[in-house]
Amino acid sequence: MELFDLTGKVAVVTGGTRGIGLMMARGLLQAGASVYVSSRKADAGQEAVRELEPYGVATFIQADLGKESDCLLLAEEVGAREEAVHVVVNNAGATWGAPIDDFPAAAWDKVVDLNLKAPFFVARAFLPLLEAGATGEDPGRIINVGSIEGLRVPEWPTFSYSSTKAALHQLTRHLARDLGPRHITVNAVAPGPFPTKMMAAMLESEGDAITATSPLGRIGHPDDMAGVTVFLSSRAGRNVTGAIIPVDGGIELTT
Ligand SMILES: NC(=O)c1ccc[n+]([C@@H]2O[C@H](COP(=O)([O-])OP(=O)(O)OC[C@H]3O[C@@H](n4cnc5c(N)ncnc54)[C@H](OP(=O)(O)O)[C@@H]3O)[C@@H](O)[C@H]2O)c1
């Protein structure tokens, strides 16, 4: 099999209906995988499937991953259609910014539930399907989407966001140790700024200043997320586990 070929593989991307998840889903499809994308909104899901259709077979499944029951449901729905899953991408995430004196309890509950607890519940729910497709030579893959905000200290008051991303990086390492013997790799990608809905306001007001902090003088492009996802999902990445890979043009080095 070619080093980066994903023909015949089945992948799941949470929050795959827009932004970074859509970039990752597109990359997986282009490498030959079939892809399930999930999110809360059915209309956005159908639109994403239409957008992905030119690249391969994409299917939408509705799930609110802030609830453990929907994390289980997502695995059940995929399991009703597939005998095995080869790649699970925990991408769905949310942020919340508010000054410390006004930072509400809800900003912890919502962000911890989606950014930290959901990747654990989703990973666990998919273990039987991942094990069904995994071998020592070609392990199953879990890819968690962290952030450079979990590696550095952001200048914005996004306390629950940065904390959950740092915790997700550590969860990635812990799961990698636990699941390696079950032939499953677990890695995290830590993106810098990418032009998505989550980042729209910040890039609108501070885009040039942010770009100037990158040693490479650029922010993320969809191919950058597609590329790292295909690497970690393919034979090329089969011996990598427990890694936190910044995809940020080096911004984390300078800020
Ligand atoms: N954009 C960046 O520059 C950047 C940088 C570093 C890290 N990241 C990380 O990359 C990931 C994606 O970010 P993004 O910028 O692409 O965000 P985005 O544009 O806001 O997209 C988020 C995706 O997650 C889904 N989602 C949100 N809440 C959900 C829930 N409760 N249950 C299920 N799905 C849910 C959304 O769909 P619905 O609204 O339909 O549910 C959407 O598909 C996040 O983990 C984020 O922290 C982003």
C-alpha cells in the first residue's frame, strides 16, 4: 500500500461540518477514506456533505457531544453501518472569553464537557470498532485536536479553553500509553490560527499582527490540517503515538 493511501479506511471527524474539522475530513477523503462527519445542526451537516461529495463518500450524523449519551450514540450510529473504524478525530470544540471577574460557571461546564470530556467518551465508545480494524502493523488512530493555546499562555481571557486544551494534550499522552497495547495510536494536533468561524472575529481585528508573530509569516491553510491528518492516519504515521504536533507556522515559539 502507498505510504499515504487511505483507500478502504473508515474515518470519523467530530465537528466535521465546518472549519478545521471540514479541512481534516476533506484531506481524509482525498487520500481515499470514507468519512463520517458529526455536529449538532442537521442543515449544516447536509451542506457539509454536499461540499465534501466531490472528494468521496461522506455521511453526516447528528450528535451533541456535550452529552455523554450522544458520544455513545455517535459510535452506535457508525457501528450500525460499519464493521470497523480506522480513524477517529476528536475535533469538535468550543471557546469562551470573558474577563476573570465575570467568567461564569457555564464557561467551564460547556467548554470542559465538549473539549475534554467528549474526546474521552468518544474515544472509549469507538474502541470496539477501532480494535476491529486494527493490527500491530496497521494500528487504529485517534487524533485529538488541541491548540497552541494549551502549550503557551494566551493573552486573551479564555481560561477554560486554554486549560482544557492543555488537559487534552495530557489525556492524549495518557491514552497513548494505555491504548498502544491494543494497537491504537493516540496523537494530538495543536493548531495555531486558522481562518474559521471560531477565529473570524479575532483574525478580522488582529489578523496582520498575528501573522507577523509567525516565523513563517503565515496563518494556517486548509491543506496544513489535511496534511497532518493524512500523515497520522496512514502507514506513514503508524509508529507515532503520544505526540502533540503544533501546526502553527512557529507562532508558539515566539509568543
Ligand atoms: N480555528 C482555529 O484557529 C483553531 C486553533 C486551534 C485549535 N482549534 C480547535 O480546532 C477545533 C475546531 O475549531 P474550528 O475553529 O473549526 O471551530 P468552528 O468553526 O466553531 O467549528 C466547530 C465544529 O464543532 C461543532 N460543534 C460545536 N459544538 C458541538 C457540540 N456540542 N457537539 C458536537 N459538535 C459541536 C460545530 O458544529 P455545530 O455548531 O453544528 O454543532 C462545528 O462543526 C476545536 O477543537 C478548536 O478548539 C481551532
